[in-house]
Amino acid sequence: MALRVGIGQSKNPASFSAGREAAKIALRDLKSDNPHLAIAFISATYEPEKSVEGIKSILGETPLIGSSTAGEITPWGTTKHSLVVALFKGDELRFSLGWGEGINQGSREAGHKSALTANRKFLETLSPEEFRRKVFMIFPDGLTGNCADVLRGIQEILGRSFPIVGGSSGDDFLFQKTFQYCHKLILSGGIVGVLMGGDLSFGIGSRHGWKPLGKPRRVTKAIANIIYEIDHQPAVSLYEEYFGEEVMELKTEPLASMAILYPLGMAISGEEEYLLRNPNTITEEGALVCGAEIPEGEEIRLMIGNKETLIGAASHASLTALKNLHGAKPRIVIVFSSISRNKLLGRYTENELEAVQEIFGEDIPIVGFYTYGEQAPLTSEINIGQTYFQNASFTVLAIGE
């Protein structure tokens, strides 16, 4: 049986009803009963438990994985404050779910556990001839811990070059609390993932389109994902130099507009683009708290983007994902797009999806969400296959057969 996909969306303000309605529409779109896997992207405006109950009232024991969002991406366009369910059914699809808790207490351990549980279930449920792991799709918390360490924990189990792709959970620009869903388990500050394989093809592409602004700087004091000093000055001084008194917004409003629009970039050997970091918050002492580390001693640049370069990056990422399918016919495209892009593009956010459609065709369904960070492999020969935590990127996972 060919891979079948069904997608449903609801904007019903009642959490249970929204889950039930989205699942019912997705099941109808699937044109089949008993789906093998469900993926849910759920606005943080909904109550987690009731949303899952609503989905389960239609799908029963269908394995479920999902994330809270900072906006949803659907075949009908981008939206906010909605609940989206994507269903998969195919005899060639193989998968298992994994999870880890307590990213803020032990990021590496949480990542390690998520991969360990998924890998163990994959081994236990499949025969040797079926054991063909292809990609690990993850949804880690987007507000706490060090996501670079989360990835290191996963790579301890799956290997440094194993494809890992995903998006960090959001909460509709509130920057307070995100949620991760794994079947009937609801986490906050955790990571969930689905290890996928079988006789299906997976193509990944990721680009951002931001360019360096100003002269290089040096991180002179940093611990884990907190940058204390840049050029021996409080880290926030970099933003004060460019924006003056307006930078005070960063100390009272998490991820204020200027931090989103001007991320920090560090060069990676062999890569065409810088690796980006958004400051999530700024402490009273002027330290920058990011979603993953920028090591002490690293040279960094302030980065800038515009609508043309961002949309061009979305097209480039889509083309790379299609190329990496190696001739397989795409069945669905899953997109993880940064909130930075959503903020900068504004009313032009639909242009990113149009870029995807131009590459894959308008008949290929697109689903995904706006994230607080993206995970995707780098592309150069020296780094091939190794996944990094990224900010401000447009990441595409194409599934085909």
C-alpha cells in the first residue's frame, strides 16, 4: 500500500472540540480507517490534556506525537491559534516513539533517553529485515536547557551522522511554557521524537538567508547557553551599540523584535551560511540566554535578513530536500520555520509556502509549525549528516516513496 496522508485543522476555541474536529477531518482526508501514526501541532492557547482527549476520542490508540506551536502551517496557508492533525498510513512505514524529561536539569540526558527509548522500541517491534532506520524527527522544549546538548545525547545512541530533524516547541510568542506530546504523555521542558524508517525515502533541506552585519566580535565569557561577555563587555552591549536605549525592551520583553530580527551568527567550517542563535532572554546583568551554546572564545557576528533573502532560502531548502529524495515521489512535506522569519516576513509569510509549492507542486500537502529553534543536518562535505541546533532557519523534511 502506498503511503497515505490525511490532514485536518480546527480553530474551535474549545480544546476538546478542536482536537476532535481536527482528527475527524484528517481521518476523512486520509480516506481510510486505522491510521498508523498521528502528528499534532497544537497552539498553546489550547489546554493540553483536553486537546489530546479530543484527538484520542476519534483516533483511539493510534500512536500520537506532537508539539505546542508559535503558529501553524497547513496546506491552506499559515495560521495561529489552531490545532492541526496529520495522519499517516502505509505498509512500508516503520516507526517508534521516544521521549525524555527534564531538559533544564540535564539536556544531554534527556536527548539520550529520547533516542534510547525510540531505538529500543524500533528493535523490539521489527524483524531484522525490517530494521531500516532513516530519520529521527524531534520536538524539544524551546525555552529551557541547551538544545545542542540534547542533540549530543541523541547522537550518543544513533550516531553523529544519523539524520535528526525537527523544531523546538513554541507557545504563541508568550515565552512562558511549551508542551511536548508523546501518545498519552504530556511533557513540558522535555523532548519527544519519532524514529522513522522502512521502504520510504526522506529528504532534508535547511537554509536561513541571513547575512553578517558589522565587524566580528569575540565571546569572552560564556557558560553553556548563557553568554555573559562579548569583547569583555556585558553581552547586551552588542545590541546597545546598534540600538541604544531601545535595547531596554530586551530586558523586559522576551525575544523582543530587535533580538529576533538581528540574531547572532558563528561561522562553521565548510558551510555557506552562518549558524544562528537568537537570545531568548536577557538577564538584569546583561547576559544573553540562548537556546543553545555559543562557546567561549567563538567569533560571532550580528546578522541581518530581508524578505527576499529569506524567501530565497526557503526555496533553496525545499530544492535540497527534493534532491535528497533521490527520485522518490514526495507524499508530504513537513516544515519547521523559525519565529524570526514569521516576525520579519509579516504579511509575506505565505510567500515561504509558495516557494515550497513551486518546488514540490501544489498537490503535495504541507504541514508544520513555527518554532523556537530548528534541528537539521548541515550540508557541506566536511559536516555531512551531522545535525546542529539552529535559529532563524527554514527546515524541510520531505517524505516520499
